Amino acid sequence: MKTVKRASTPVAPLDTRPTPEPTGDPSQSTTVHITSNSDFSLILPDTPGELIGDAEAHGKSYCTPGSSAPDCINKFGEGFITAAAYEASDDGAYVQVTGCIDPTKFHLDPTDGGGQFDVRYPNGAQCTYGGYGASFIEL
């Protein structure tokens, strides 16, 4: 039996950069932080009753009532966060908080199905821990 060698196919290096890249100049009004299950912020609609998807381009950062973030202007109302769990990787690659909300304790539209804010929208959104972030809100 004759063995035929084939030329190897060149493989492009794996692109491990996170996407999407942030847009706009950084703004404190759209900066999020996650320090613990009781000290974090999310980007949410700033206009009462506005749908999350409609507020994507101009949402604002809201923090837990006892937040340690010195630049946090907007706070969630007491009882808005009904449960929260904090997790961070050992190597610092990610940090996250997941949980439950009571939409009646904030100015969300109760008929809204939810939506997403990330580092592309609103412009200037950023994370204090660096890197990229997203807020997924489901009602």
C-alpha cells in the first residue's frame, strides 16, 4: 500500500478577542460594576414605562441601594432585587451576578418581555472591572 501525504491546510490563529467592542466615550451614567451579590449595577431604561429594547441607546446605570460605587447617581428602589448570586472566575476572566427582580419596584413596563444592554449600547457603556459586559433583563 502506498501512503500519500497531503499538504496541511493552513489554520488561522484563533481570534479570542471579546466582541462587540465598546462604542462612544466612557460615561459614569452608563458605567456598571459588580462587587458582590449586594453591590452591583445594571443598565436600565431611564424613562418610566419605556420598554427595555426601546431604551437600548440611552439607558442609564442603576445601583443597589447600599452600593459602594462613589459615582453611582441612580439607585434601585428597595425590594427591586429579590435575589442575587455573585460569581467570579479564579483567574479573573469574568465576574457576574444573576438573580430575580420585582418589576413593580422600578419604573419598568410590566408588559415588557425584557431585553439587553451591552458595551455597544448605550454609547459610552463600560465596566469598572475592564473588559466587556452585558445586562440581560427578563420580566
